[in-house]
Amino acid sequence: MTIIEVYGPLRERLGWSKKQVHITSDKTTLARILEEVGLKEIILDEREQIREGYIVLINGIHAQFKGHGKAIVRNKDTISIFPPGGGG
């Protein structure tokens, strides 16, 4: 089972802060997981790159260093998603 945690205004937008996702393959990608929970279009662009401003961590390592949407996610991994910051 993989845990997805969302932070900041993304929590209010989605109505949840943590979800559990069952992974059945060792070759499951971040894009596939995000699609399963309805976040793919929000987090990834058409090339499956993480959209500017978002920080996506897989077990504390930025997913951009693991291949963006093509990053492999395994059972018991934790995905943490931080939306773009705002302020002024």
C-alpha cells in the first residue's frame, strides 16, 4: 500500500489530506498513481513532467530526480505533494 499526502491549499481543494493506494506491480509509475486518485492533470503536464511550482516527493526525494511522472512507485512508498506557494 502506498500513501499519498497533500499539503496546503490542495487539501481544501481535494477535501482530503491523505489517501492509501494499493499497488499491484513493481513497475507502477507516479503518473499512474496520480491518475488513479484524480491528480494527474493537476500535477503533471502533457509530457508527464511535474508542473512548475509543485513539489512532489517520493520517500523524501524529489520526483523530478527520479523521472517526473515516469518515476517508479513501489508498495509502501510515501508520495508527498506540495502545491505552488503564494503570498505577497
